[in-house]
Amino acid sequence: MSEKILLIDGHSILNRAFYGLPDLTNAEGKHTGAVYGFLNILFRILEEEKPQYLTVAFDLHEPTFRHKMYEAYKGTRKPMPEELREQVPLMKEMLTAMGIKIVSKAGYEADDLLGTLAVRSEKEGMDVTILSGDRDLLQLATEKVMIRLPKTSRGKTTIENFHAAEVLEKYQVTPPQIIELKALMGDSADNIPGIPGVGEKTATKMIVEFGTIENAYVHLEEIKPNKARESLREHYDLAELSKALATINTESPLEYVYEEARLGNLYTPEAYQLCKQLEFKNFFGRFDTSAVPENTIEQNFFTCSDLGGAEALFKKAAEKNYIGVALLSDKEGVYGLGIALTKGEIYYVPVEGLLTGDYICAALKEIADSTILCSIDVKSMLKHVGLEDAGHVFDTGVAVYLLNPLKSSYTFDDIAREYLDGALLPTRTDLLGKDSLKAAWEKSSDGLMSYACHLAYTAYATREPIENALKETEMWNVYREIELPLIFTLDSMEKWGIRVKGEELKSYGEKLQVRIAELEKLIYEQAGEEFNINSPKQLGVILFEKMGIPGGRKTKTGYSTAADILEKLAPEQPIVNDILEYRQLTKLKSTYADGLSAVIEADGRIHSTFNQTITATGRISSTEPNLQNIPVRMELGRLIRKVFVPEDGYVFLDADYSQIELRVLAHMSGDEKLIQAYREAEDIHRLTASQVFHVPFDEVTDLQRRNAKAVNFGIVYGISSFGLSQDLSITRKEAAEYIEKYFETYPKIKGFLDGLVADGKEKGYVSTMLGRRRPIPELKSGNFMQRSFGERVAMNSPIQGTAADIIKIAMNRVYQRLKEEGLQSRLVLQVHDELLIETKKEEVETVSRILEEEMKGAVHLSVELDVDMHEGNSWYEAK
DNA sequence: CTGATCACG
DNA sequence: ACGTACGTGATCAGC
């Protein structure tokens, strides 16, 4: 087995990664996307190829021979965007840290070095793989030299591979003839002028026929298209120049020692540090961190495992103005407590012997009377410590979420790095590995102690800078008035949970199963074979190949079998309808009937988790299970809501805002016509239709109303004619006309939306009415698709986010009033614009008044906030 | 572990 | 020319 060398075209791959990926930045604002993408593809290729040698070639930023020749011909190369330029040294630093050989040479391009090394290595008897984004390199392909060209389409990277044979197959010419082809066609990206009037087709024909440009000149008179012949005759100098430009020099005088390029351990401590700095979390797992020296503060950690010591510690803690705490706990119990009294006095109190979880939690509650507990996750602490006053806690996680709601998680090492001057703390995985808290506790691991202390330290040390940041960004009010109290509201909802009739859920599932089995049989009969209906891949083959339904194709992995596609393609096919019904039923069974059954707890209730730090817009989300997507639109699914019932002696009161987002739009835009519409109309979609289509209110057709409704939605989503046309199955042109008419009807809306985009571009973020921000880095992207996305987000986020702020205010007030007025009724669910209260029967009147007052009065807008309310003995009845 | 699909607002 | 509606989470297939 011969040895293998991997040669990488550094700039070219970095370039691909830069344009193919969203613009990532780390906490310091350093651009990292290209480096990340480069590493991703590097790791992938290494795993596939397993080479013994590896070298990355870079251009130097000095003009090379080939540049000079070209620049003499015309101008200079186009500049590299700054966001990419700054990543070049970073990339080299990373490669060096990983012990990877880098080559570059004054006067030579990376291409030349790659070509030179490829030729040399092949002579040494090696297999060669060249990774580049540049098709020019194809001239180097042989039987032993493979060129790999990564292509990113729709976010997914596929790689095209070329030995000499594949080049011939795809381009009809040999690899050396690629040079001739390029020279004739030209390549604006590579600054090769080419022959005017000669494109890919003509060039290929000429080279296939004559082999080389020189030979083509010999046979000039035989060249077919007259235009090409004359152009060629006229531009012989250009052909010569182009050929020289396109030719890769395979004999560069490069000093190169193979041993220096031998692949060793890439996952060095230096590389790990760099990955941490750049926040490449996905790569952390690749490093063996056991031997990595950490920048630690551990010398200040003390364990306090005796009762007397703990007492003294708690007493001291109670005298501080604020302390950092980390209660290590899960559903099953409490494992320990980290306490930071100052930046240097950090203690760990394990649950052990006389120091029980209950004791520690009781102590914490008492301490909170006289000091502020700063924690990265207050809600998890509330599960065990019955605090009631938001004034006595500081939630680092929620605060950092407000400052940047785009992150997918808020870990202490991230928070420390961002708010403590780049401090590099070990990660949870560094300290605990893959162990759960419980597992670590059972081992009495030192890691657990260190973990608790690092958490407490971070919460303590970051409080001030984070508080300052909230004030500077004018989000202190949102934090204090909305998010902080919300922690307590959500905690209460989670603790109460919602009662579910397990038996009925089970029989609902069984009922579904009967029909599912019938459908399965029908589908197999029609298909003529048994297959996995749940596999889009298998299903696609059956429908579009075996059964010959026309018009397939859509996704990168094969045919799309999504419901809307199938409905448009073959609404009359019985098998399609059976499949759609099958899909619907299996969804209901697996996600809802079976899924919900599995999470009913011993108290007969489901306790979902409401996450406060997930969404980019400020909404909350619900997990394990998600109670915010229980079916309602279709009757069969809606029936599931019958198993959600109040406790005996209670009923449900369900209250939802009517079109809150459109009302927010009316208010924020200040459009008098839309505001007036809301003051007048019961049915805003019908009124919109009547105004947009200039017909009397009572004569609006169902179709007109439906269209108007879709436009209303579209506006809120960040309108685009394409999106609307998809939704309504109309042409883009028609959709554009609707939108235009809408903007004519409500003249201030367009200005408002344009203003949001302009504002977002200028500031880098957009804001809700209450000051919550969402950064939109995509607005600055050079990529059309990403920038357009940014623009839609700039239009949608302030609206969706303001609505989220409003219902959060309402929830907090409802929760507070139920508590203050000593009522037994309780808030149990929030579904974005809807609140569900498990209401004591005697309190129905009081509670409905509270709901109406607090929901309508949460904020004052120039349109009324309308609330629909229903009472029932199940969620089904109350909705 | 990612993509496709589909449930909700 | 580019290729899309905004925001979520759970499940299943198939690498």
C-alpha cells in the first residue's frame, strides 16, 4: 500500500468556507466562520483519506510572476473582504498549532506549490490528493493525483473528485488540455482574459479537435464559427498570455522535507486553547483534555463538608451584599452547592452526611433574605429553594441571553470569557466528562467540586460587568421588569404542571393504531410491495420511480415528499391521500399519544420545562414535552386536548390575544388606516380585503379574505413576493401586486418596515417596543440569501418580540395577582398568545376579570388589545 | 448527528 | 442571478 499525501489550497478553501457559511463571530467579535469551515472540511477529508502527509499552501501577498503578467495587461485583483482577510493569519495560527506544515513562496502562487509537490510526490510513489475550490487545479490530475473540489449548495458540502479519467469524462479533454480550455475561455475569477467570443462550447470543440491552441492556429481556417476564428486570429497574443496565466508551474524551486509534513497528533493543547478562544465547541470533543493545563483559579477553592464549617460559611455569606451560588441539582435531588463570597473565596459544600440537600436549601433561603444570590440558572435553584422575591436574585444566564439572544447555550466558561476579559475557564466537559451531576456525585468526583466553584465564581465575578452592559444597552428595565419576575412565574407553571388523563390518551392511541394498520395495508397494496412509509427516501422511490408520478425532485437527498408538494403534484392519486392520512395519524400517535403518555409523572400531571433563554425574538419555548404545539387546527388532532383536564373542583380558563402581532404592527408603524381598521372591525382580514381590493365590506369573497389574511401574515414575517406566492399558489407577479396594493392601503407600513431594515443595518440589531434587542449579523452579509434573510428578520423580530414582551408582562401580573389575592387558581400554560389557568370553580369570575384586566392592560397601544376567553372542563372545551 | 417532516404560534 | 416566508421542538431514518 503506497503512502498518501494531502495537499490543500489554503486560500481557496478558506474562501469557499467564508462564502459558504454564515458569518460566525466569537464573543470578542472576531470573525471565525471561514476558519471553522476550513477545519470542518479538513477533518472530513482526513477521516476519508487517512493520509500520512499533509501540507497546506498559501499565496504570499506579494505580486507573483503570473500576477505581474496579468496586471501588466489589466488592473489589479479584486480585494478580499476584511472579514475574510483577518481570518488568514488566524487560519495559519491554527494550522501551526495543530502541527500542520504550511508552505508559501515569494513569487509563486499556492497553485504552483501544489503542482510542484504533486508532481514530486507522485514521483516518490505516493498517492496524491489535492483539495481546492479552484477548477484550474484539474490540469494536475493523473491516475495517482486526485483533485477534490468541495461544493457547497444549500448549506451542505459535497465533494467532486477527479482523477485524470473523471476530467476526461466531464470535460472531454485530458488534464493538461484543461490549460488550453481555460486559456481560450478565460476565467474572470482567476483573471484570465481568454479569447473574446469563445465560450465553453467552442473552446471544448476546438481542443477536442486540435488538442492544443498552437495546433488550432495551424488549422485556423478549419475552425467553424466564423466569429471565433476571426477573434482567435486577432487575439493571438491574448491566447499566449492566457495560456501562460493558466499554466501551473510544477517545477517551483521549493525546499521541502517530507518528514516535516508527516501527520502527527493534530489535537494539541495549543490547538485546543485556540479552539476555545474561537468558541469552536463542536471540535472540543476531538481533544484529549485530560492532559491540558487549564488557566484555573482553583487555588482559591475550598471544600466545606462539616456542619460547623458550613454554618460559619453561610453566616459569612449572609453578610455580603451579593454572592455567587451554584446549586447542583436535578429532578432527583441536590448534590452540592458552590458559593463565591468574593473573587478569591470560593467554597464547595457537598451533600454528604449531616449536610443534607434540605439543610443546604433551607440555609440558602435564609441567606437570600439579606443578600442577593447570583446564579447562572436561578429557575433550577427555585425547584429546591422556595424563594419568592425577584429582588433577591440575579440570573446571569437570563441576563446574558438578553445581551445576546442568538447563542444556543449559555455556559459558564462562555460567560466568563465574554465578561471577564477573555478568561479561559475549563468547560463542564473538562471537569465532569460526560457524567451527569448524579453520576459525578456518586463518584465523589473532584470535578464536581471544581465545577460548582467555577459556576459560583463566574456568577459572582460577572454580575457587575453584566449589569453594566444591561444598563448601557438600555435593557436593564426589560431584565428587571420582565425577565427576572418571569423566572418565578415560569417556575410556578412548571411545578404545577397540567393534569392529563393517561388512560384516555392510551385509548386514543389505540384507536389511531387501528386506522394506521388499515392504511398501511392499503398503501402496500397500491405500491405492490412493503416498504417503510416513514422513510422519505423509500417513499420517494415508490412514488416517483415505481409508480411514475411526474414532477418529482426537490431536496438534495432526493425527492421531496412533503405534504404540500404531494398535494400539488398528485391530489387525485389515492395512494397519496392514504400516505398523507398515514403521516398525520402516525404523527399524532408517536409524538402526542405515545410521547405525552411517557412523560406523565406520578402526580398524574405533565411538567413541561419553559425555557427562557432559547429564542432569538424573546418568546419562551417549551420542552420535554413541548406543550406549545399540541394539535388544534385539525379536528382529529384537536381531540387530544380533551385529555388535558383541570383538577377536580377546578375548570380551565383559556384566554388568547386576538391578532396581537398585527395590532403591534398597527401601533408601532403608527399607520392611521390600520389603527382605524382595528377600531372598527371585528374581522380584520375581511376589512383588509375590502380595502385592498376596493370592494364593499359585505361583498368580500372568501378567496379575497383568504388572500388578505395571507398578506397580513406575510407582512409580519417580513414580506416577500416569493413567499406569498408559495403560500397562496399564485404567481410571483400576482403576489407582488397584492403586496403593493396592501402598502397603498396602509401607507405607513412600508416606511415602517423599511425603517426597521435601515435601522438594523446601521446599528446591527433591531429592538422591540420595550427595548429587547436582537442582533442581526446577516444584514451585513455579502451573500444575497443571507442578507435577505436578515432583512426579513429585521421586519419580523420587533413585531414578534414586542408581542412576546406583552404576554410576558401579562403572565407576570396574572401570576402575581393570583398569589397576592390568595387565590387557589394557577397559571399552567403559555402558548405565545394564549394563557391557560386552572381555575378554582368559585374563583372563575375573579380570575376571568384578572385575566382580562392584566392581558388587555399589559401595555397601552394605539389599538386595543383584544382578548378571547373561554371556560371548559378540558383544554379542548376551553379553547 | 443531520435532514426531512410536521405539530404549534 | 442568487432561492425564501418568521419563531419553535419531537420523531424517525439513515449515515
